[in-house]
Amino acid sequence: MKHLIKLFCALVASVALFSGCAVIDHSAPSGADKSAQWVLLPFGNATETPFAGQRAEAVTENLLRSLGVARVQRYPASLQNDTLFESGKPKDAARALEWAKEQGARYAVTGTVDEWRYKVGVDGEPAVGVALQIVEVDSGRVLWSGVGGKSGWSRESLSGVAQELIKSLLVPALK
């Protein structure tokens, strides 16, 4: 009996150790058509990390493609105000939505990054927090929204933790 209790405790401890810490909330699936034209609009950066919004945009664009959204176009960098420290708000959101309409896009993905860093301390764990939205371009109506935060272990990369988090948000959105 003691052997079974020890085995059970070891199993529970291993699951807890390897699961990482993540919190995710999202609305019901968007019902969006993956074969339609999609655009990726600028992400807001509410962190102290320069270009965190652009990094999250790149991860999101590649994940959308890997999840079956074949026609994705990214808002051109030439239309954005290039500054070292981005504001917490998406740059010219109305202008970006107009651009999406001009491209004939049916859906737009946008978001805000609220954490993108390695935590201070001995281990320096990566930590990422993002909020995403899928917007119907013609009406401006939000079809889906999700928010999540995830931290990794000291040997994990920040981009790997970001990819895991954003994928765990997008998969249910695209069902």
C-alpha cells in the first residue's frame, strides 16, 4: 500500500512539474471560414519590451498558416509609425481596418501583448501574456476573443512559450 501511495505521489508531482503554468480564457469558436482572405493587424504593446507586439504578430501569422488559414496578409510595416517604444494601443486601428477592407479581407486578427519577458531571478523563467481578437472586417464586429498568460521553465525560450500560448488560444478559435 505504501508503495502505491509513493507511486501516486510521484506521478502527481511529475505532472505538476512538467505542465508549466498557463491561464487561458476565450469565447466560443469564431465560426470563421479558414479559406477566406485574412489579415493580421498591428498588435498593441503594453509591455516594457521593445517590439513585443511585432514579435507576437509574427508568431500569430505563422501559427494561422499552420492551422489551415492559407490566405493571410500582414499589415505592411511601411504604414506603421516606426518608433523604438510602441504605445500600448494598436497603431492607427481605424486606418488598419480600412486597409483590411481595401485588401478584400473578410477577417482580421489583432491583439495586445501585456507580458513578454524573462522573469527576474535565479532561473529567469520566460513569461508571456496576450489578448487576441478575430474581427469581421466589413462590420467591425468581434467574432472571437481570447486572453492568456503562460510562464515556462528556466531552460525554455521566450518564443517557444509564446508559440505554445498563442497556439492554445487560436486552436479553439478556429474550430
